[in-house]
Amino acid sequence: MKIIILGAGQVGSDVAIELAAESNDLTVVDRKPALLRKLQEKLDIRTVAGNASSPATLIDAGIEDADLLLAVTSSDETNMIACQVAHSLFSTNKCLARIRSTDYLDHPALFSSRAVPVDYIISPEQLVTRHIQYLIEEPGVLQILDFVGGKARMAAVEAKSAGHMVGLRVKDLPERLPARNFRVVALFRGQNSIPLDEQTTLEAGDEVFFIAACEDVAAVLAGFRQTDKRYRRIIIAGGGNIGEKLAKSLEHQYAVKLIEVDEAHGLHLAQTLQKAIILLGDAADADLLKQENIENTDVFCAVTNDDEANILSSMLAKRLGARKTICLINRSSYVDIAQGSAIDIAVSPAQVTIGALLAHIRRGDVLAVHSLRRGAAEAIEIKVHGDRHTSRVVGKSIRKLSMPGGVHIGLIARRDELLFPHDDMLIESGDHIVLFLSDKRSIKDVERLFQVGVTFV
């Protein structure tokens, strides 16, 4: 696929690295030659220095025969104009734009073929806010992902040494949990994926991925937790776009305090938020944290725009007694270093965003994509098309599918029913299938398996 990425900042660079690994034909555009040179040192891609919304720059980038325009500069207006230019002058097939401002996002009618022709809006702030909200709503979960329009969720949880699940065989877990309708789709021990065979048993520290109906997820998680205690007290460090949205989404269910260093913005937050308490100060100030009873805080969530400030304040909060720390980290190189130390969960905006983008880039009718384990694994939802003559999967039992190694079917959504598959279940046209890929390099084989033949209309 020929893709043009506008913007070589953190999001654009991380997306370029992800897409280049999948053998796409990439061109990256940015005003700053230094950013482009850094990318070219890592990747075999073409770059163009210039104004991302300029017709001349887009022509230099190859817009005339591009399959996809991905506008992720730091300027909403530049992204919107670039999509308008690509659509009006070059009839580009698909335009995706990063939009941050709620002034635009609150008016969806603005984005249409009759106005600003953006086929899909990417709001990393909204995606990250929802991701963190899920982590807070379900204590003990490491990651939680939506499928089938929110009817099903996949979650990752650590098997605790004091938990009841350690030492059990994976196949016996449904008998020991209050919710039996779930499926374990992957098990990681350290960095290694463990095969899910008859004798696979859980060890302390294992990372377990399972999928269940939305209403059953909490019951499954309860079996892995050392305690059923829900979170109540939340401190958010940083009142920017993410911090404000997060506080607004949580303030009616939790006791929320938000720390903001800028006085003028703090006054704005105090006027905007209804129940959250706004604190003026530095989140890395130990005296401030002690004064606000950090030792009784369930979750300390650092979401400023400064990675170093987030990491340091999270480490300090943990040392002072915070039950859990969630830390926003933009630099992917910092994520692996930070997570698992004093930081319980490191959230990478790029990894959260990339999944939303990949759903529009994958071949076949891919409805959802989630990038997992810092991009090494992937979970996807794909819709089955065709019939017995045009499809490699329709009419076949799961046992007979030529599924690549490390790929597991977790769930099949058939009409209004969620089915947990067994080896003899037949695949039907129209099924929504949720798959877990322990190694995302298998994606091309999965795409080929679910593609229909040329005779399918």
C-alpha cells in the first residue's frame, strides 16, 4: 500500500516505523529536515521536506497515486487542509487526520465529503483517555480492549503469587472462576509466548490474555486479583487535554484530585470540572503529595506532556505509598525501562493510536486492531466474507483452518450471539472473528487466509 504520512513528530515517526515493518511504500513529509533525517537513518523510506498542506509538497510526495493520506502533524488546521487538498485536487482514496481540539471534535458534521473530507478522525488524546479510564475501572488489569462494538472485551492480567490461579492448568480455569464464558487466548512468561496446550499451567508473574463478554470481564478478573477492593481515590498529575478529559470522565464515580502547575489553566479547570479538586503545584513535590494523603491514594496517574516529569512523579508517588501508578510515556524507548519498576503501567500514546490506524490499513474487512506488548503482538477483529467457493474459511471447521502458529481464535460473533469456538465449529459468512497473534509477523498469513477469491461479488 502506498501511504503518505504528514508529520514526523512522535506519532508520525512511531506510525512510520510500524508501517515500514509491514512492507508498505511510505513517504513522510515534515517541515523539519532534521526529523526526516533521523527517520531515514532508521528506515528505508522516502521523505519530503515542506509544508504538509501545500499541493506542490503533496505532489512531490506522490499524492496522485497514493492509497492513503495520514495527516498527523501537530496542527489540526494543517491536517484538515491537507485532507481537503488531497480529496479536492487528487481524489485520494482515503484520508485520515489527527484532530486534537474539542472545538472541532464536538462538531462531527464538520467532517464529511461536503465539508472537510476526513474519512477517519484520529484523536490520540481521546484514545488514551479511554484506555486509562478502562485501567482504572477494572483494578488489576494491565490492558483492556473493546471488540464487537463493545459487546466483548479482551483483557490482560498478571497471575499473582498469592492468587488462587497459580498452579492451575489453563484448561481448568473456567471451573474455578464465577464467569465460565471466557477464553484464554495467550500466555506470556517474561518475553516468551507459552503454548496453550493441555498441560500448560499458570506460574506467578505470567501475563494472561483472555476474552469475554463485556459484562463477564469483572468476574474473571476477580479470580486473579488478590483483593476485590475497587479504586476510589485518584490523583491526576497534569491538566492538559488528557488530564482534563480523564478528570471529567472519572469525577462522578471517584474522588478525583488534579494537580496543575499553571495557575491560569488551573482556574480554567476549576470552572470546567464539577467535582474534581484542583491543586496548584508541582506533582513531583513530595510535601504536596504527603499533604494530599498520597499513602491513601488508589491510583496516581501522571499525564503531563513531559515524559521525565511523569516518570519521576510516578516513582515518587509509589515510594510515598500510592497503591498503583499509571504513567504516560511518549518516547517508546522509555516504556520498557519504566514499566515494572515503581511504575505499574506505562501507557504509550503511539501504541494506543497505532491500533486505531491499522484497522484502516489492513487488507480484508478488518474492523478492529489493537497493538499489544509494545507492538510485538496484535489482536484483531475481522469479518468473514464469501462462500465455500470463494473463501478459504467459510464452511470449514476451526480444526481444518490453516492457521499460522501462535494465532488463536478467541471469540466468534454470529448475528447477536457471542460464541466461544471449539475445534468442530464451522465458520460462516458474516461471522466476526477475534484473533490473537502472539507474533504480529503472522498478520500477512492471516490476511491471505481470510481474503475472498476474485469471483466473490
